[in-house]
Amino acid sequence: SGIVTRRQQNSTMDDLIPIINKLQDVVSTVDSNALDLPQIVVVGAQSSGKSSVLESIVGKDFLPRGSGIVTRRQQNSTMDDLIPIINKLQDVVSTVDSNALDLPQIVVVGAQSSGKSSVLESIVGKDFLPRGSGIVTRRPLVLQLLYNEQSDEEFGFFLNDPGNKIHDFKEIRRGIEAQTNEETGVNKGISNKPILLKIVSPFVPNLTLIDLPGITKVPVGDQPQNIELLIRDMIMHFISNPNAIILAVSPANGDIANSDALKLAREVDPNGKRTLGVLTKLDLMDQGTDCLDVIRGEVYNLKLGFIPVVNRSQQDVVDDTPISVARTREVQYFQDHHIYHIISDRCGVEFLSMKLNRLLMHHIRDCLPELRSHVTSMLSETRRRLDDLGDSHYNQSKGALLLHIITNFSNRYNSTIEGTLNYAMATEELYGGSRINYIFNEIFGRYIDGIDSKGGLTEEELRYALTNSTGPKAALFIPENSFEQLAKRQIKILEEPALRCVDLVYDELQRIVKEIEIGEFRRFSRLQEKIYEVVNQILRSCRKPSRDMIKALISIESSYINTNHPDFKHGGDAMTAVLQRNADRMSNRKEREKQEQRKLDEQRNKEMARRNKNQQREIERQKEMEAREREGRRKKHQEKKSGWFFGLGKSKREPEPEPELRRKHRSRAPPQEEYSSGPELPERRIEPKMKPRDGSDSITFQLEILEMLLTSYYDIVRKNVKDKVPKSIMYFLVNRSKDSMQNELVKQLYKEDLFDDLLDEREEVQEERQNLKRRLGVLQDAQRILNDITDFKI
């Protein structure tokens, strides 16, 4: 029945597909993505029946079946190989230092009893984690899941015993408990030392998970009182790794705003770029409530989102319900829920496993370039350190080795001073000879430039020196004696900073010696001590002639005050300069006085105008009053005359009152001055301490000339000192120590009876060398593993 004749006799079209299949077979041996071959891609949702369609086309049952995601891998994809490669790196690196590389990994974080252990068991599909009350996970558990399609065998093994394959997962649980108690004791103590467990199964995705102790608040048993802080520090140590994906487990029946896992994750991942939220205990939420808004990111936003899961209940654990049955119930729960059924394809442990697998693969792919670079740099650093320690077996005689170390040290000392050494911090700070130059110019030079030319003498002290140098006579010009005394005092002030400059350079040379790094010093500490001892003796022997030379320079400058120096401003020049300065000062003062007088005249004119105006008013008012008084006296006189005429008798003439203006004028007459008979001699005896006379123009003039001469000569001496002190230090201290360094070291240390003592290697060095060799081998293996990765595409 049906189509019996399936092929035309002369058609060649059917031969095309076998040809493409041959191409596929050939190309797949090298790179499945080398050619974009014509093909049919089967796509469909989980449980949509696409596997049944393929089996119907073939006519045979040959595809895997089961609940959840059955087809986990594309036939020709190499992305899944990334996680096993990282697991190899984890295994290799953990033999030396688990923190040597920041490997991409998934860190599981959650509060105690949040359900994170149940989530891990659901992903694996087996009961293998310890259970109980309180803190059960007390050591970090590095869980490596390896998908094995070649066999149905399921087993696990601990990395410290890789040959012991454990098929009974209850035995794995007992092994975790035993290793935990061995490290932390049986009383709920915790430890940062991880347990490495690898599980191989055809039913697990390729994943690397790190299970950490649950966040707790109250210590129990013999736990330390700061148990909360210890657990927090452990969690922060793992999630601070920038290459780690944080799996934050939070119970859905609690407020998401109080999630301890999300709080810690936000501290290291504030933008939520590498945090995936897991919501547990959805089936335990109050009736009529749901967490759909949290899943959609409306309450708390994570770039990787939230995934809800339903773990086994405590009764299921007691009844030993298989995890496969619990996962089937979980799928049914989300499909039948009146709220969650719309997102059921993005819920559950199966979806979580698939998403973690894809996230980790893509994350590893993104981290590979940085990981390669980090391994390469660590490899170079380890080789350098191993070269510095050298071989434990001397390839040359001890005498030759000692000469090599002494020569190397002397060359580094000279190169550091000359600035030819390739110093690692050369772009960040001054070192070596540049620091000596800084001392000469910025410290010593600026200090003596800031010294006052008068040497700290006040004007009163200069006046004493000038007056005392003349004796009983008054000086017509500047006494040379006072000038020389003050000049020598100025020169003496320069001695202390010059000697201090010697000490600063000496300290800097000692600092250079301490900072010279030679690999052999780490091996031979006794030799290092003896070299430092000899070098310090050399520096001390060179410092003494340097200080003596500085003192001699100051004494030479003080021994003869050379007033014939071409740069010295002589008395005539100084007098001319002072006169010119005084003339300028007088001119400026007269100009200021004119301006002040002009202002006073303007104010006085304004005041006079105001007073004249007031005075004019007063005169007019006074004239008016006098007119009224005359008029009154005239009328009174007429009345008196008429009274006499009628026989009333005559009255006495009253005195005429003095006008008020005349009265005021008379009251302003100056009082009679009192004259004294002149100054009197003091009756008491003269005090023993007398001061020179002040206010004399000649003394002031002489003081100004003296100050100018002192400043001129001090500038000459200061210039000489600034030039000769650095030269003396360089010759007697720096250059002499450079020239005699190697000869003196050979003279005092190159003795056969000292070879064994000086070249005795410490035990710590031998142990460090072994660790570095082991580390070098591990890093070489890691580099080889990473170099095997060529290209990965989605």
C-alpha cells in the first residue's frame, strides 16, 4: 500500500543528500562549523513531540526518553567541552593554591534552611548532601558535575582520592561528613578549606557549583561567638571573584526585601549582572498569594532573572521519595497552577539546570582571554622567582659564585646612583641619584636661599655692633671691623645646613643599599647581612672626610673677607645706592605728602566755607540784636527826659552793656604762656646698660649701608657654598663609595674560611624552591589546557 515506486530510474537528484552527508562526515573531524552545509534543524518546545516525529520518520525507537530535558547536547557542538576544561583547571590548580586563579564558577549562597542543598540535590538527581538541624554545610563544597554520554554509570569521587569511585551516594554523604569533622570537629565549627567532589553521570549537566555554609545569626554548640561574621567573610571571599556567577537562593514564602543572599550579592554585584535568583518553597506560600511579580523582576531586578523551583518536602525526605518523582511533581505543579502555568516553561529544576549550564559556558567563553593572560603572567612571575632562588646544586665553585654576587651588587649600586638601572617604579617616584640631586637643589639649596642676609640680627643688634666698633669716637664712615664681624657670623650660619646635607645624602645612600634586590640574597641571608655591614663601614669612612671638607670650606670663607671680589658692591656703590634709595624714598614721601596736603586743603576749604557761612549768619543775627537794643535804649531815654521835665527827678546813668560778639572775641584770647628754665641733669647715677642713640640720620644712613654690604657679600658666599658643598659630597662620599665598593667587599669577604658560612642556604629557601617548582608545573599544565581551546561558537 502507499507509494511503492519511490525513485525514477534516470533521476540523479536523490544522490545529492548522500553527497552532503559525506561532506558532513569529513568536515566534522576538524571543525563542524567550517562549512555552512544545507541541513534541516528540528526545533520545538519540551514535550512537544519532536522526538516522536523523528522516530516516526526513521521507523525505530532510538532517541532518549524521560521527564524534563532529555536532549541536552547538539551532536557537533563543542561548547559543552568548556566546563570540563575548567574542571581540569580546578583540579590542577587546587593541588597548589585554590585561589591562584579566579576561575569561572557558580557560587550558591543562601540563608540556613533556605533550601539550597535541596536545589543542588535536585540538579544532581541524587541524595548525597548531609542533612540535619543547624549548620550542616560547614566547609565549602566544590561540586563538579560531568556529563558522560558514553556510559550509564553514575559515580562520584573526592579529588584527594581520585582512584576511589563511589557508586553509593549515601557513602558520598558520609565522606563529606567525615572530611568536614576531620577539619572542623563535630561541634558545628566551620573552615575555609574546600572539599572537592566530582560526580560523573549521564543525567547531569556539565556544571561547577560551590556550596557554601548557610547564613546564620546565632552560634550553637562550640561555634565561636562571631560565627555570623566568619560565614559572611567566607561567602564574600568566594562571591568577590569577578568571574563567579552568584546563585542567590531565597525562600518565596518570605519577604524578598529581607533576603540575606540578595543583600550579600548586591555588595559585590550592585548592578545584578552576574546574580541569578532562585525562589524556593513556592508550595508553602499562603493561600491566595504568589510571587509572579518577583519572578518578572518587578520587585527586585536582576539581569539574569529569577527562577522558581519546588523542592521535596521534609516528609518526602523522610519517606525517601526519589528525586525523579519529585521533579515530575514539580513540572505538574507549575503546569497546573492557575498563575504559574503561563511561565511553566521557565520554571523548575530542569530549566534551572539548563540555564546554569548555558550561563556557565558563555561566562567561561567570555573569561578565557583574561584567564589565558593571567596564567601567562603568573607563569612568568613564577619562573622569575625560581631563577632568583637558583639551583640548589651550585653549577660553579663557591668562590666564583661569591664574586658574581659581589660584582652584581656593586654594579647595581653604581647603576642606581647613575640612573641607568631599570627600576620598576621609575615612572612613579624618584629613586637613586635623582633623589641625591633633589637633596642638593630642593632641600639644601632652598634652605640656604631662605636664610636672612642679616643672619637673624635685628636692627637694634646691628646698631650695637656699629656703635661699639667705633669706640669713643663717632665714625665718619662704616667701620670695617663691624662689617667683618657680622660677615663672619653670616658665613658661620651656613655650616649647619651644609653638614646636614652630608647626613641626608649619607642616609639616601643607605636607603639605596637596602633597596638593591638580588635574587641570591633570598638564598644567603648571612651573605646579605655581611655585605650590608661592609657597605655601612665604607659609607661611614667616606662621610667623615666629607664633613671635614665642609667645615674647611666654611673656615676658608671666614678666614678672609674679600672685599675686592668683582661681584661685591663696594662702599661707594653702596652709598650711591642708599642715597638713590633715600632720594626715591623722599620723592615718594613728598609725593604722598602732597597728595595728603591736597586732601587736607580740600577738606579745610570745605570747612572754611561752611564756617564762613555760619559766621555770616551769626553777624547778621548780632547786628539785628544790637539794632533792637539801641532802639530800646532810645525809647527809654526819651521817657527819662520827659519825666525830668515834669519834675520826676533825674536817674543815674547805667553802664552800656558790651555787645555779645565783642565778648566772644575777647574770650578767645590765648592764655599767658608759662616758660620753663630748660632741661635738668639727672640726679640719679647712670645705668650700667646703655643703648645707642636713636633717631640720628647719620646712624640710620650707616645702618642702611651696612645692611647693603652684608647682603652683597652674603650673596657671594652663599653662591660659593651652594656650588662647593654638593661637589665635595659627590667627591668624598658618593663617588668614593662607588669606586671602593667592589674592592672593599672582595677584600673583606672573599676568604675561603668564610665561604661555607656566607653561602649557607636557609631551609625556608629550599622549601620555597620546591613549592615554586610544583607551582610552575601546575601553571604549565594550566597553560597547556587553555592552549588546547581554539574557538567556541554558539
